[in-house]
Amino acid sequence: MVLGTVILSASSETNWNFCKGLAAGIYADPDNCGAYYVCVPAHDGSLRTHYAICAEGMVYHPVDQLCDSKANVPPPCGTKEEKKK
């Protein structure tokens, strides 16, 4: 289990502005469970979009905001079963 550590295999600034209209923060890639966007404030007040890819076999956990194994991430990207009340 990975706790408190973001494991990246790649990270780069993109030209496509995913962050337009969003607050600074980290957002899951809606098209790729193994990646996410980081919206970082720039000097001019805009947000820069950085794209990060989790290490092979890992998926992004949107609640914990880190890359983790599928067993620790709830669906649709992971296989973690939610506890029933």
C-alpha cells in the first residue's frame, strides 16, 4: 500500500489548458485512470496545466490525491469495495 506519496513516471507542462476556469489543485484525467492534471498558479495570474502519469500498474486516487494500486482505489478506476452500512 502506498500512503502519502505520489509516484510519477512522467510529468510535463502542457499547451492545452485543462485548468481554464478551475481552481488551483489536482484533478483526475477523465480519460485515463493512470494520470492526472495539476493546475499551478503562474506569475501572470493564470493557471499552468501540468500532466502527470502514474507509475505502471498504478491509478490515480482522486480522494487521496496520489497514485495507488487498483485494490486501494474505488471504482470506476479501481477495485476497492466500499463498506456497506
